[in-house]
Amino acid sequence: MFFTRCIPLVALLMLSAPALSSSADENLRFLQLSFYDQEVELTYREGITYPHLVRIEELALRGLYNALERRPYAEFLQSAQALAERLKLNDWLYAQLLNEALADLYGSDIRSPIVVYATYFLLAKSGYDVRITYRDQELYVNAYTSDVIYEIPVIEEGGRKYANISAPPGVGGNGRSMYLLNQRPNPKGRSFRFQLDEWPLLLADSRERYIAFQYRGRTYELPVRYQAGLAQLLASYPLVNEYWYLDAPLSPELERTLVPQLRQMMQGLGTQEKLELLVAFTRSGFSYRDDKTDFGENRPMLPDELFFYPFSDCEDRSALFYALVKVLLDLPMIVIAYDDHLTVAVSAPGLSGDFVKYEDESFLFCDPTGPQESSEIGRIPSGYEKKSFEIIGHYRGDSR
């Protein structure tokens, strides 16, 4: 339940001046910032920071918005927006950029009240519908979203769903009721998106790994390069719609190094043999272990993460197989979810085996997880022959 009144509290605003560079404009300053693998620079005007104590109480917080509007924020906001466009940041990463840059400007923690509030202010000025929740000396930014997300608190107000984007997954509010600030600066603002439609230009740390796998009685070893920084980027990323992990593309590094080798191995093979090669790669090239053993919970991975972590499970291998079939074969696919297993079926006319009918099309089971030493396709995973399932994803193929 949300209320609009609480006991006034005071949060001390700590200020320190960031490193400055000279400029023809005496009031113009430059902020250097480490953001993931990139060293970036943002422009701002002297006087942008709010130099007073922040009282965490309804009227004071509402008044703070007007006070920030009177500060010279425009150059900083334009600089951040231009950088986000250049680095291809999605909304989640853009909000992170604002939050970390503001923390540097204020010489404070990213979760300090003034930094959180200033992030909220600039997101509203960027066109998002955002709200503030608060309790004691804590503030949180909540962004209207239509994405399916998990692990972070969500509230509903005025028919819109707002996700807490100020705290790590599972932390925001700690399950306590929060006060909702009676302020909505951009009520018709656009939806905040968590999904990555393209890879941001943030990650420079590519690493090499050799993948050994069994196919037709032989052991093959492929050297590949992958984006190790994705693991850092996704470590505190909210869990979004499961299908996104399956639909995510390979990183440029992985596509540049892995795909040509597999394509060369496929030369002269028919469709069945090509699919068998890919399931052999995902089944025997990686060590299996359930996510709950390593992470304590279910944690879907993007394809590159399989090369970073020592273990992977059925969801992770399905994501890699799904991406490889799209790039190498461009065949229609469906993603099949059982209560405790995920697998993929491929539309491959002329092949025999166990099929699933979906939208008047037959899809052949090609389980990317097992049996580990087998490359056989066209069999329902062992033990799941009579279990119910749902189809959670469908790739139609670029040619359809």
C-alpha cells in the first residue's frame, strides 16, 4: 500500500569537484568516466549540481524537481544522449550511464538520494515516464515499462507498470512497502526497454577458448573468441522475457571466429548432417551443470556466456543452438518448454523422427543438450515423451 506522507528525514549531500578540462567557455566542463570497457567524456556546465541538503519528505522532494530545472542541465543531458546513441546503449544502459556520471559529478554513491533523484529528473527530461518511491533515507527510480521482467520490484499506478531500476535485482525496497511520490513529470512518456536489440559498443575484452567436441567418432577442437565483458554487463541485469535470451544474436567476435569454422565443416553435408553437427557441438563441447548449483537460481545465458562460464544447462545450450541454426541454416524453429527442460525443434522437410505440429508446420526435435556423446536428432528427450509442454518462441526464417 502506498501513502503520501512520512516523517521528514535529511540526507547529507556530499559534493566534490570532478577533474576539469579547460574550454573557451569558462563555465563549460568535461567529465571523464570509465563505463564498462570504455573511457568516455561528458560535457556539463558549472553549477549543474544541487548544492543544498536533500530532505526526504513529500513536499521537499516535489520541490526538488523545480530546483533542478533551474540548474544548467541541458548540455549534460545532450552530451549523455549523444554518447548513448554512439555506443548503441539501450534504455537500461543509458540509465546506468546517467546514474554513474551523476555519482561522479556529486562525488557520491550511485544510490545516494541526490544522485538517484537527479537520475530520475534526467530520465523524465529524456522522455520516459518515471516515478519516485522512497522510505527512510532511500530513494528509488521506477520506470514505466511494457517488457516482461523478473527479480526487481514492480508497482502499478494509473494502469501502468513501473519497474524499480535503482537497485540491484531482488534488493529494491527489500520487500517493504514504499511511499510513492505524488509527482508524475512525464505521464505520457515512452516505455522503458530492458531488452538489447543490438550489442552496445562497450565491450573490448574479447578472449580465446578452445572448444573440443565429438562428431561421428572424431574429436574436433575449434579456437573461438567471445565477449567476456558480457558476463560483467549481465551480472546485475534484470531477468527479462526468457525468449529474449534464446533470440539474442551472437556477438561479433563469436560470429567472426566460430561461424566460419562450422560453415567449413558443413560443406558437402545435407540438412540432417548439418543439424547433427550442431547438436554434437552443443551437447559435447560444454560441461553440464544446473544453474541452481552455481548461481542458486535459474539464470538464462546469452550464447557468449557459455564460453565464459565453465558450466551450462539446457536453456543456455538451446540459446546457442538457436543462434547457430539461424546464422548457418536459416531454418524455421520453435522453442519447447517443459516444466524442467528446454529444447528446440527445427522445420526440416524430408527428415524423419519425432515431430511437433505448430501452425500447420512440422518441427523435428533437435535437443541441444543430450545425449552428450550422441549426434542423433529426431527424438523427444528421454523421459519427456508423455510430458506436457508449451511453445515459448518461434523463428520463421528470414526467407518466410
